[in-house]
Amino acid sequence: MNTVSLIRINDQSSTPKYQQIYESVVEGIEHGDSRPGDKLPSIHEISAEFNVAKRTVERAYDRLKEQEIIVAVKGKGYYINHSPVGRNLKIFLLFNKLSAHKKIIYDSFVETVGPDVTIDFYIYNNDFRLFKALLEKEGARHTHYVIIGHFFNGDEQARLLIDQLPKHKLLVLDKHIEGISGQYAAVVQNFEKDLMQALTEALPLLRKYTTLNLLFPAQSYHPRAILNGFYRFCYEHDFTAHVIHDIDNEVITGGNAYINIMEDDLVTLIKKIKATSYSVGQEVGILSYNETPLKEILLDGITVMSTDFAQMGRTAAQLILENSCRQVENPFQLIVRQSL
């Protein structure tokens, strides 16, 4: 990329013009608008474009070379150095909500990027209008956008908005967003594959039950891929599949295993089961999404299937520190306890 458009010179400023050229290049690197290996405009190009003396441009470039921010390649021109000198990361971290799991991601991300990186953290509560307002008002000041994209509605509008962001600044977290073009970083769950893998691993325990119930709220931001994986598993392994949109209206019966996504649904489910005479792990089963310390002790242990949230945060931070556009599927595991 030729960075002539990044040069800013204000004729009315008291700052010397060579200093303005120097600062334009440094700010372009700090904001992520120019990257290691990008070619700078020639001294002649800047001189002609901004009507400044060639010696003024040379002075700015000499200072950039002295600090190893740029390098001169004989016969080719000037390039942004592959050294991180001058790079100052400022990350726009945008989560859909605050929960125990999101806090784990946040804590591991912050710890891994280190104390010298600025992080501005925002919550948009699964609301596209708030998401859009935050992104448009606050986002432009940052070198990176780290976004968890879960919405009750407005998915397509969100995709179009995210797709406009500079891809070298973008990192998509937790959920893959279909239709984003170009090369960008991502650390995501493969929801359908992960569910199929976990249920297949739990199959010997699930054989105690004839019906598998997925607690999936009607108004949900959770990926439809979870439903796809659930129906596919039940079909392939000859289980009766039942999707429950409202656990409050459900009657608990024997021979059923229940898979919950929302933590509130798990509380209601446990209350309903305790009001019956059924034995958890024998006549009824519980399999819960997302590990928490509390699930280790509830009902002598709730079986969970969970992505590694701490690893998700660490990997995201590492991709940013490495200036990488890799896309990574986060690890997922089944943890068997007494409830299944």
C-alpha cells in the first residue's frame, strides 16, 4: 500500500512541516493504517503533492530512518520497517454481554496483551443499534477491533458494518460471521461440529435416555448451528429430539436428558427436577453448556460441554501481538460428572 494519503500537512500549524510528515508516518503505524513492508511515497511525490521543499521531506525521512521506523531500499524507495518500533496498540474490545464466561475471555486477553496495550472495553447487550453507535463513535481511534457478534436482530446489518472495517485491524471472536470478505483474524467456536463431537463422546451415558431435549429460547442470539448439530445427532443415533423454548411450561418426565444453553434455564430446570422423585443421572439427565466453578458442585456435579474461554482470550491476544490474520477454531471439551 502506498501511504501518500496518510501524510497530513497543515500550513497554518506552528509545528515544522518535516515534523508533521514524521508524525503522519508514525501515527499511521500506530493506528494500523500502514503496516510493516508498506511502501512510502517518494520524496518527490510528497514534495509535489504538498508543495514543500524536498529537503523538508528528506529531513523527516532521515529522522524516521535514524529511529529504524523506515528503511531505504536502494533503487526501490522507502518502506515501513519490520521492526515494531513506534507501534502503540489501542484495542477496541466489543462484547455482546458481560457474563462469567465473557469475564474469563476478557481477563486472559488483558493478561496476554500486557500492560503497555490500551484497551477500551464496551458492552452492547446484543442490541445492533447500540453496537452500531459504539462502533461509529468510538472505533476509529483504535488500531484493532475485537468483536463478539451476537445479536437478537440486525445480523445482516451488522455483517455489512463489520465488513467495512479494515481487515488488518479486525479480529472476530467466539462466533464466525458469515460473509465477511478479505483476510482477517478470528478465534471462534465451530458450534455444530463441537456439539456433535461432545454428544458423540457422551453417547454411552446418553443411551440411558430415549428423548434428548434442547433448551433453546425462541428469542435467542445463539447460533442456529447448535440446533443443526442437535437434530443431526439425534437423527443419526435414533433419539427423539425435542426443542424446548420455554422451560417454565415443561413437565419433567423420566427417560429424558436436558441440554441447557442459558444459565437461567439451568436454575429453573434443577428446581423442577428437585420437585419430582426422579434421580438425576439415572432417570433424568442434565448436560449444560459452558463450564463454571459452580457446576462442579451443583447436584454433585453437572456434566458440561464447553469451549476453553481462557484459551480463546489468550489466542486472540497472541494474534494481535503477532499482527496475524489467521483464523483459529477454539478447543472444545466434554467434562463428565454425576448429572448424566
